[in-house]
Amino acid sequence: MGWFGLIAGALVGSIFGGGGTFIGGLIGNFAEEAIRGRKNKTDASREELYFLSALSAMLAKMAKSDGRISQSEINYVRNLLLNSGFSGEKYEYCVRIFRQAKDDAHTIYDYAADFAEHSQNREMRETLYGILWDLACADGRLSPEELKILKELPPYLRISSARYDFEYRRRSGGRGYAGGGAGEESGRLDPYAILGKKRSDSNEELKAAYREKAKKLHPDVLRSQGLSEELLRKANEQMSVLNEAWDAIRKERGI
């Protein structure tokens, strides 16, 4: 039966019982035959299937946001999947989800909110957001439609809105993109927002927040949630951002 049949079986209850979800519906369209006779699989596999489905659907919506999918965007998605180790059956599954989601009735915000509801790891959601930025920049420009989505998406993914400012500033180098107008909005990244804390919080609270986020970004933790080595590399970028924020806070407070 293969990889998909084994993993899909773990989601049979949530997809076909209790109404399901947007992402569960995508999985369900390919699952009925594959899951017959299968009941159990590990949490890591469930997490992997859900992550792959959310990633593929949101990449499709972002690529189609300006009305057409460019060759550079197709190349980015293909290389991302293959370099992430998603070959064979996994690759074909992602391609099928991409093709279906690009034209379905749901929005990228629907899929983002659904994934945020399912994924308890904020760092994984931030990694997915960074991947969407990479795709939007794949053709060398950011369209107004892409910028609008990227600016509005953080609350749906349950991540800090400061991520938009950071990602824009990191990629634009202060030059601004075609169709932008966002350059004036990209102020200094607040290190407290990166930790998910307030400036009024105590040193002890800030230390605890840093340690908790650093633990969630540990490679072993992320591997257990289905991330490949390529996606782990992208998650490591989040760790660099976290360390920079913590260093800034320590210098400011003398701790």
C-alpha cells in the first residue's frame, strides 16, 4: 500500500468522523482506497502528512495569487520538495495537493488557520511562513497580491506580525520591491516580539521564553514532527533570529 496509505490511516477518524477540516478534506480526497484496512500509525507520521498537505496547499495559493503560476515558481516548488527529501510517493502526493488546492474554493487564510489549529509548534508555523516568502520572491519581484497575503497571514498562522517586517527587511535590503510600498513599514524588528514577550516582562520570564523556544527548535524535536533535513535547515534560520533577539535583549538589560 505504500507510504501514503500507511499514514493516511492515522487520520481516518478526524477526516471522516467529526466533520473534518480544510486540510483534512484535501487528504480525504486521496485517502479512501488507501486507508482501507489501516488503523494505526505514529504521531510523527500524522504530523508529516498534515504538514505536507498544508505546505503544498499554501504554496499553491501563494503561487496563484497574482493570477498565474510562473515557471520560476514551479521550479522553486519542485526543488523545495525534492531537496527536502520528498521523492517518490511523497513527491507525487504533494504535487496532487498543489494541483487541487490552486483552484479550489478555499483561501490561503483558510489553510493557514487550519494548520495553526493543528500544529502546536509555533516554530514550524514560522518556518512555513518563511517558505512562502521564498516562493513569493522566486521570480525576483513581489507583486501587490503577494505582499498583501504575506502581510495579512501572520495572525492566521498565529505568529507575530513582526515577522512580516523582519522578512521584508531581510529580503529587500532597504531597496523595496516592485508593487511594494511596504518599505516604509518595515521598521526595526522588536526582539521581545520574537520571544513572544513584552518589554515589561521580568528577566526570568524572558529567559524562560527563550529556553522554551530554543527547545522547540531543537533538531530532534523537529525531526519527530516530520521535518526533513532541508526543512530543518530552514528552521535553523528561525533559531538564528531567536538568538539575535536574545542577544539584543541581554545587551539592553545587562544580563
